Amino acid sequence: MPQTVKGIIARERGADVELVDIVVPDPGPGEAVVQVQSCGVCHTDLHYREGGINDEFPFLLGHEAAGVVEAVGEGVTEVAPGDFVILNWRAVCGQCRACAKGKPWYCFNTHNATQKMTLTDGTELTPALGIGAFIEKTLVAAGQCTKVDPDADAAAVGLLGCGVMAGFGAAVNTGGVCRGDSVAVIGCGGVGNAAIAGAVVAGATTVIAVDVDDRKLEGAKAFGATHTVNGSSEDVVERIRELTGGFGADVVVEAVGRPETYEQAFYARDLAGTVVLVGVPTPDKQVTLPMIEIFGRGGALKSSWYGDCLPSRDFPMLVDLYRQGRFDLDAFVSERIGLGDVEEAFDKMERGEVLRSVVVL
């Protein structure tokens, strides 16, 4: 029987979010209802509220979440009621050309729940990234649920659902950081700090944090940065070269998504080095680079989709590292808040006061 629960919606572009009653249907074939325990407040949710993703208002916000499966629909075998899961927004299909080539992290046919959650008047909601987790219970495709250690703190491990996984994966999965590598990360928000932490876990010996905010640079040290560069007062490319024996970094992760920082990343890498773009640019952003430099430097220019992660492979592994004290997910949780505090959390995020505010239910 459908349930009515509380959740956060963005009703129209730029308007403050609202806490409203939402109807969650029983799970259909291939679907699951999850009782949400935590959900991080991510920049992507703000982009939805501002109409920066699409115009399919009203949106049910929230996507960086963990919780417990309450019910499953027909044919679901991946998870069962009572399982503690992290939600992901790239449920792989197992059949598309990427999956058939053994590269399911590139799946071109990821899927969401078929049914819609609605307002009490029947208005259909568009769930952020196919999840919609600023809510007491949410309906998702069962493939969006990844079972992990139930003893882990939901507020911490739920962040693997988006930003932390994107950053960690950008360094380790996409960038291929190895033992002894030098790594520079431009942009030290949640994604950038996760890339720094990932580089450390992978064995990088020189890890350079770049930002224009001294507070963020100081915070990056807690995640393992060995050096910091303030781009507002220092020449980023020259400083990275100085800190890497004059050569440049083996891997440079750009976690901002702006042309000027991408150019810094391009010129700050070593010959045959790798640039990874994980910062999300707006559609109007363009970059111009000399083709001779692209050819002459060799290496690779890559973009990272969700850290090129495979949730079934990466989430349990990272939760294990967290439980072993080798990957400090707790450090990403700046504050724990209620559903009614999301709008204020957006303001704190825009002011750069938090890595992640986490809604706890």
C-alpha cells in the first residue's frame, strides 16, 4: 500500500526548498523502497533547485544517501528487506555495449525506478539523479542499492553515493595513481579532498593541494596533502613543477570545472602524465589548447564519470577501508542536520563553510 512521508522538494527555479508530504508507491518489478537514514547535501542538488540540470520541476532533491531496504518488488535478487545499502545513481544494465565489453562503469543504459513518487495531489516528482533521498523513504531501482557493512555510520558511508566516490575514483580509477606517484589536485572541496585521500591510499608520495582559499588548503592537509598552493597568490603551474623536481605531476585532478583551472592542470602535468577532469563545467565553458602541446606532452586527457566507479566493487571496498581506519570518511561530515535545514545547508555550502552537511533521519 502506498505510503505518505515527508520530503524536500524544489517546486520552481530558484525558490526556497519546501518540506512536504510525498506519496511513495509500493515497489514494482525490479524496484525497492528504502528507509533513508542519511543524505548528504551536494552541489548537484543546488543545481537542480536553480534549474541548472533541466526544467522538470518539481524535483525531489537528495541523492547521496544510505539506508535500509524496507521492501522489494518482483524479481529483485540483489537486495532484501533489512539490508543496509548505499544508493547510487548509475545502476548498470549488464547488457549495453559498455557492459558487454567488460567496462560496466561506463554503462550507457543505467536505469531508475519506473514508477513515480508524487505529491498528495498526484503531481509527479522528478527525483534528483533518479534517487530523491531528502525524504523519509524513497523508491529506487533495486540496482541502485549496494549492500555494505551494516555497522558503518550511515552519515559517513552515504557520501560514497556521489561526491566522495567521484573524487576517490577520479584519482584511483580514472587517474590510475600508483605507488610513488606525484599528484596535484586543483579544487579542495569535498570531491577534491576525496581525490587527495584516494591518492594517499593508492601510495602517492607527493600530493599537492591547490585552491584559492587558505581554509580549504589547511583542511586538505588533514586528508593527506603533503604540499599546498594558493592559486590567488602563487603561480600554480610553476609551484607544482617546483614541488615535483621541475617536471610536473604524474596525475593532475581538476575538481573545479573551469577553463583556467583546466589549463593549469594541463600544463602542470609531467610529460606522458594524466589530466583528469572531475569538476563539472557549465555548458558555456570552453578551453583552447595548442595541438602541438597536446601531441608533444603525450599522456592522457580524461574525464571521470562518477569516479569511473562500479558500486558493487567499490562501495564495499571503501567501507572496509573506512572501518579499518585507512580512509577517513568521518572527516567529510561537517555537520548533521534535519530535513528542515536543507535550505540553510545550501547557504553554508555556497559560502564554503562546510565539506558536507548531512541530513540524518
